[in-house]
Amino acid sequence: FKTELQLIDAADEVESAEILSDQLKINPYQSLSETEVYQLLNSIYQLYQKGKKSSHILIELKELYNLSTQSLFKQWLKIKAEDLQKIKELLRNDYYYLNYDLIKSELSVLKPLYKLLENLRKIKNISELIELVTEVSDFALEAEAKETAEKFNDSLLELKSIEEMGVVKSWQDYYSDRGAGLLSLLLNHLKFKSISLAVNDEAAEFFSLENAPQIKREKLLLNNLTQENFVHKNDGLYFLTEKQLKNNGLKLNHKKQLLKKYKFLRHILTAEKSIIFTVENEDENISPAVILEELILEYDLDYNQCKLNMLNEKEILNNLFNYQTEVELEVNHKADFNKNLKIEADDFGSSFNFSYYKYKYLKDCYHRFYLEELARLDTTLEIKPSLSLRALGILTHEIFGELIIYARDQKIDPAEISAENRKNIIKKNIKANKLKIDREYLNYYQKVIFNSLENSFIHFTELLQKYLPDDYQNILIEWPEWDYQRQKYFSNQQIDFYLSGRIDLLLLSQSEYFIIDFKTGSGDHKQLDFYSLMLRQNYKKKLPSESRKAIYNVFEQAFEHSYNKVEKEDSLGQELQELIKLLLAAGEYDRIYKSRCQRCPYKDICRVEVLNNEEGN
């Protein structure tokens, strides 16, 4: 028996199965676990499992963000683009969980989901579970085939019969959380259900290399023969050919790999014509299977470049679609990317506030300054279970700030705050941030971080003692207030520029002012110069002639004093003015390659070229 044409894929699973399912005979059946209704219910189950440990249901934002890419999930809850943006914004602000209050104020579209999860916790039996599940499945099954809906509903009835027949008297004996347990039981039950698929009689048969029958073929197309797909993962020395193993006195002990090699050789050597497709991509660490090297040496063969690699995007699309028009699509990509962005009239508006970090980005790279500070382009979203350094810094500022305000209002030295009041204030602030901390880490924050912050504050108050002013009203926390009227620093091309920022702690005495900046990581003394410049520009009363500036490193429990004088601060201000002058005069956001460009989050957008005279920068 000889078949005319057959397709074989070297991978364990045929990646193109979903795309080409009606053109290939792969599997005439589909498990219910592959349907969208199952995936939606499973997603709800996973979401419930992540947030059920609290006394009140919590929704893990990371899991929610992943679910928001599912079209059915978005359709069910009527999630819009602005809702997805709000989810991203909460993640960027280090929120790890949503509770009902946050949903009510920020994401009311999720109220039905939260209500469903609450009701899942109250489930006591299968009848109640089915009633709850049908709230979701009735919507999800509208777009499914009739057989899928029938098979799904039959599965629900089968589970219900367990109770009706009295097989189980109390599910409490099986599951401590009956809602989660019964939903898990339903999902497992659905995995064993399948529906038959319509078969295209003209479709080509497509097998994996392991399951393909050993028959003679007129023409064999063997796809995806890369080393990763061909080798058994536990073989260890998979990058060596059999000949190399023998030459080095090494043995290939796994019979499975030998059997795979035997099947492969029998398939191609018994076919009248065999065509093998492989991939070589060093950047992605993809290489042809080493057995191909053996064939090349044994039969004097060679690789032929696939025609697809030689086609441009337009030619590929023309092969896929029948265009009725003959429009020439020409784009000079290189020329476009070599152009700098032009400054638009509304980029800065009529006025612009410069914080220290905006100044820093401006000095480092005009192009990044535009993307980050003017266009506010989001970078890659990183989701971490613990507080980021930024969020930990904010928490520290809140705790130190509230403790100092408490001491000032009580007209006592910060060192005189009672241990009970100090602990209560720290506990309250950590609790206020609990939605930003994975519950698995919460105990660590309540004990280790709590003790670190308390001990650091006690040490800080001892260091602060000799600098405290006589009048407690001269202790200013997070100066200036948000609504403080700032003074214009300079103007250029009819744009007014202001200095902005918040000084963590400002102590004013007759002889000097003392700027203190709290840091949980490394600090920058130049930021203290910027703050002093901003203070001198905007403080409404006359300041003392002398100044003192320091960073207090919270976890190192140490002051880092800066001894830069007024001249250093003024030169920073002059540099800022010169940078703006050069930028506005050029009329574009220039890109100059530096070695740190490789670490820039915007490098894929910028695509700055490395010139010969810039390689060492």
C-alpha cells in the first residue's frame, strides 16, 4: 500500500493544528477542555483560588491582567479599553490585589465577577454550583456549536445525578471549601468529554513523527525537524551526533531516542521523495536536528534556502490574499528610523514643571525624555509579588512622615514618641498597603520590614536630635504642598519653566536650613542640590544664608551628607537652562548612541544607529 502525500511534524504537538484544522486530518475529536466555555470557567476557578485565603475575597491583579487578554472573558464582563488601561495603571502603582472597595471606586465593571466569586464561596452542593455556573455558561455557549452546548449540559446533569442518587450525602466530608472543590470536580469531569469534529474529505493527513504509520509514500513532507523537537529532553548530550558520541567513548543509553531515530530514517528512506523542513536561528537558539548533519555527510546532501525566507512581506501577503488593486507599497524603513522626532508646539505647553528626574532624563537623552516624560509611553509591565523598591520607598516616606508629624503636633521630640504609638503608626501604614503585597509575603513585611523600619526610625531620631529647631512649626514635612504657588525659574521661546519636587524633611533654624531626603536604596547628592535650588527659588520668606543637606539611608541607618555649596546648585540650574535652549533651538529630540542605550526600555522604539565614532561612548 502506497499513499500519495503525507505530512509529518517532528514536534510532540502539531503547532499549526488550530490554524489548519480544516485542511488537515489531525484529530477528529475535540475535548471539552479545549472549548472557550471551559477555559472561562477554569479561569474563574484559578482567580478564586488565588484570592480565597483572606476573610474577604481578593482578586489577584496579575491573574486578572492575564485573563483580560481572553476575548470571551472581556465580552462576558463588557470590559472596555479604558478598563484595561485602569488595570495596567493599578499594576504600575504596585497593587497586587483588588478588594471590593477598590473595584467599586476604580473598576465597577468587575462587580459581577466579584459577586460570582463571593457566591462560589457559599456553595454547599452541586445543585447550587450548577445554578451559579449557568450564569456564565449560558452566555459562553451562545457562540459554541450545538453539540458542545448539549455535551456540556449533559455533563452538568451527570454530576447532579450523584446527589439525586444519594451517592454523596455531604460534600463537606470531601472538600473543606465546597465551592472550589465542586467546581474543580466539574472541570475534571469535563476533561473526559469530547465532541466529534466535521471532517474534510479532501484534507491531508498530518501526523506527529512518533505516531505516523510506517507505510510507503510517494511524497513525504517532514516539518519542524529542529534539535529541540527531535531529541528526548533527558538524553543529556543531545547536541552531539551518534558518531561523535562513539568517537568520545560515550554511550547513548536511552532506547527511546534510538527508536525515534529509527522511525525517522524509515519514514524518509521508504518514501520515493522526501522533503525536510528545518530552522536555523542563532538569535533564538534554534538549530537543525543533528541527525540531518549525518544525512548530509552520508548522502552528500545540502541545505536549500526556503523560498519563504527570500520573499518580502508584500510578496507573502500577495500570495495569501487576492488584491484587486495594483498599488505599489514602498516603505523606506531605514530612512524613517533615522529621522529624529520633531518638537511640536504643544509638547511643553505654555508652562512646564521640571522635577529632578525630568532634568536627569533630559540631560541623559532628549529622545528618552520625550518618550518617558512628554509622551508618557508605558514601558514593559513587570509584575512582582513583593513591593517594588519604589513602593517600599513610598511606604517608608509615609511612615517616617506620619511619625514626625505626630511628634510635631504633640510638641515633642520625635525620639520621645512612645513605643506603643510608634508601633501603631507603622502597623497602620503597612496594613494600608496590604493590597500591594502578596499574602504569602505579608507576614515578612509585618515582622522583618516592621522591625527594620522601627529600628531605623529610632536611630534617625537620635541623629536628628542636635539639628531640631526650637520652634516645632519650623519642622516641615513633604514641602511644598501640592497647591503651593511656585515661582517661574526661567523662560524660553514663550514657555515658562518651573522647578518642582517634594522635600521629605525640612528643618529651619536661625542660622541654617537642613534638607533631608529619605532613601531605601542608593541616593544622588545632586538631587539635594536640585531641592535646595527649588527651595531658594520658591520659599516665600527669607532663608538662612547657610544650608545643610543629607540623605538618610533607611536600611543602612546612616546619614550621607552633601557639602556642595550654592555655586554648585546654581551651575545645575544654568545647565538645565542650557539644555532646554539647545533642545528648542534644534527643534527635534536628538538621539546619540551611548553604551547604556542597550539597557534603555525604549531601545526597540528608538533604534538609534551606532556610528563608528560613538562605539566607545
